[in-house]
Amino acid sequence: MHLLASISVLALLIFFHETGHFLAATLQGIRVSGFSIGFGPALIKKEIQGVTYSIRALPLGGFVSFPDDDNESDIAKDDPDLLSNRPISQRLLVISAGVLANLLIAWLALCSQATFIGLPSQPNPGVLVIDVQRDLPAAISGLQPGDQIVSIEGKDLGSGQEAVENLVNQIQKSPGKTISIQKLHNGVKEIIKITPEEYLGNGKVGAQLQPNFDGNIRSAKGVKEIFNYTNSKFSNLFIKTVQGYKSLLTNFKSTSKQLSGPVKIVELGAQLSVQGASGLILFTALISINLAVLNALPFPLLDGGQFTLIIIEALRGKPIPEKIQLWFMQSGFILLIGLSILLIIRDTSQLEIFQQLSKR
């Protein structure tokens, strides 16, 4: 059930992302020829008012297609309603609408939680471990998702975001040094040793942490508290996501182990959904922001890549040659599919059921 909820959220976020592109185009009177969820061969396909809607075999994203990209289209190349014939500003809006849609969905999810479900109660002492990266110090030391870290080097961490910061600060200033951590797992206290590895001069253990909330909630005291909570939570998730991608780009070798494919993302969603509606909403906001930031990167096939091509066209005063654009997009497709397959294989092999089989 939790797995199904996680998959459903991921599919909906992809749908909303593509809907952003679709609406930005159609509301401006720009011709659209297709709306697809997934890549590859179409499993389900239906044409409505000249637009082909489809669900495809590889659930690794989606796309909105335009007659401009179809060499067999019978629409005249100089048709003013083709995307390529519209002003730069309108085309940039269409390209960026998917990113904007995901950011809006994340903000609305957090706001809905605060409004209709409530706000998290005061956090319990310590820090909750949400996920650990395989072969990094956290996993090697025995930390597991669901563990509660209550002290480090014999000192209580406190509670809330302050506890997370206290733990992170201690880890960052201890690269290569073995430190003692007390954790609580299924009600049993245990002291473990962990040695942070060095990353850009700081210590890193490869664990995803959050304040130790017990799942209890309370009603918001008013509209002001709702918006304050929503904006604070959204900003925190957005900043951490951007910092994560920045680290990945500036030091790929050290951070590549933190890359997660569809399998790992679904597993994380299932873990968070165990906490109920609040956990599922957190997963929705987190993944929606990640989709937005990822798609904003200036890489082939991503929205940021197409955005960059249009900016270059604006600076040149004329379109980039079609052969170069085609090569740019095709190379991105091959890289994306290849990376996705590698991540799926890696993450699937790390699932608990496969780990148990490998030990037999």
C-alpha cells in the first residue's frame, strides 16, 4: 500500500510538470501535437482535438510535443501558431512552465498540510534518520532508516532543527575521526562508532536527517502561522536541494553515490508514507522540488537545456542550426536513459529483499 502511494505521487508529479508545459502553450494559442507520460513505445494512446495523449513504456518522465518537431506534419512552417514562430518570451514561458508547476505543487502541498492536517507537534529530543547511503560511513556503522540519534560524544543533541544542526556540525568538523553516537532503534538504545569521510575539507557520513517528530500534529493558530510554516519549510527544502545538486556538479566523484534512481525514490516515498499523510506530503514536496531543480539544469533533454538553446538564439539573433539542436537532444536522451538504467539496477540490488538473497 505504501509502495503504491509512493508510485502514485511520482506519477502525479510528472503529470503536473507536463501539464505546466501544456497549459503554458495552449493558453497562448500555441499548437500542441502530443502529451505523453513516459518514453518509448505507447501503451495507451488517444487523439483528442488534434492532440495525441499517451502513456508510454518507460516511466522515466514525460514530454509535450509540438508540430514543429514533426517532419511529416502538414502544418505550414510559417504558421504563426507554431512554437518556433512565437516570440522568445512566449517560448521561454512554455519551457519554464514545468519547473514553475512543480515548485507551485510543492508549495501548495505544504500549505494544504498546514491548513487541513495541521502542523507537526513539538519535536522529540534527537534526530531521525530518514535514509542512509550504501557503503558510506552511516551505513557501515549500522545506522538504519528509522533510527533516532539522541546524543553524540555523550552530549545530548537537543530537539528540532537545532538538534539536526548540532549533529551535522559535529560530523562536519570530524573528518577521519571516530566519534561515538547513541541511537534508539525499536526502543533499544545502542552506542555505535562512526568515522566521517572527508568531503571538501568537512566530514560526511551519507545520511538523510530530519527533526525527530513523533507524528502528532496540532491545528495552526491562524493564517499567519500557516503561511510562515509553508514558506519556511518550502525554503528549507529548496535550499537543501539546490545545495545537493551544486555538490553533485562540483564534486561528482565524491557525491555520485548519493544519486537516486526511480527505485530508490519510490522506496524513500514508501518509508515516509509510513508516517501517514504528513510523511506522504513531505515526500510530495521534496520530490516536486527535486524535479523542478533537476529540470532547470542546462543539460540536453531537460527544460534547462532547451531554455539555454533559446537564450543562445536570442543572443545570436538567429536560430541554432537544426543539426546541432538534434545532436544536443539525442545525446541527452542516450545519457538520460543510460544513467536511469544504471541507477535502477544499482538501487534494485540494494533493496532489502535482494540483500537477504545475496547472503544466503
